[in-house]
Amino acid sequence: MQNKKILRTFAKEKRKTLNIKEISRQIRENIKKLSEYKSADNILLYAPINNETDVLQLLDESKNFYLPKVNQDRKTLSIFSHKKNSVLINNFWGIPEPDTEREKQISPSALDIVVIPALMADKRGFRLGYGGGFYDRFLPFLSKNCTKIIPIPHILLYDELPYEEHDQRADYIITEKEIFQIRDL
């Protein structure tokens, strides 16, 4: 098994070669097919960076959407409301985040769906992120009924990736080609 640093470099380079706009459109359509999505009220998305799958265009739906804000000092995430025309402010790493002065904060336990960014994922529900561990620390605070989704280009989905004891699994891996349900919900 290759180490995570090599895999991260590989995934970032591979994403540069993809038609991420079209892949993202197809992934969004697959997310909309989920019964959990259809019945969800509160959905956490993320603002894409560096050729990540773009899920923000789901904002056209009539649901309540939220984005995370990184608390760098505590290495945690806080959740704030987000609408299509909301102002985003780049954080320390250049990741667009909600303006905490204008947006409403909610508890992670209020979320019905969390869409989790990833560089790569595997068919067991594990993901390879950027290495900060923010989502792995955040996910245990969700309600047990919250559905966790990783949107990833199919070419970056593997049978198995390295993982550690603290790594959290998703319920679905969604690519432009398939919907993989990892656990019975």
C-alpha cells in the first residue's frame, strides 16, 4: 500500500487532467437521486478548491444549505448557513468559508446530510483528505441519522486505501458513474 503523501500528490495531479465540470454535474445528479437527499432539510456542502468536485450548484434546490468554517486553533469545523449569493471569505489556506458575521451558525447534530471533500476514496467508505483531520474530528458530532456522502471522480475511487483507527467512514461514495452504498442506513 502506497503511503498517503504519495497518494495525495497523485490525486492532485490526476484531478488536473479531468473534465471536473462535467464530472461534478453528473455527481450532483446522482446525489439528487438519493432518497436521503430528497427528504433532507439541512445539508452541509463545501466550497471546492483545486479542481475538487463542485457540489455548490446543489444550492438551486429548495433546502437549507451550510458550509464549514475551519477553527484553526482548535482544529475543528463550525457550521454556518449559506445561500447562493452569500459572501465567502478565503481562510488561511485559501478555502472559501462563510462570513460568520452575516451567517447563522448551527449545531452539527442538526444536519441531515454531510457532503465531504476528498482527494480519493475507497469502496469501504474511507477517504483520503488533505491530512488535517478536520472532518474526522467533526463527523462524530453528527446525529446517527445523518447521511455522509463523498463525491469523487470515478477514476479516484479505489478498492482499498490506507486508513487509520480515527478515520471516519462515509455512508455513500458517489461518482459520475455509480452510487456506492457503504452501510445499511
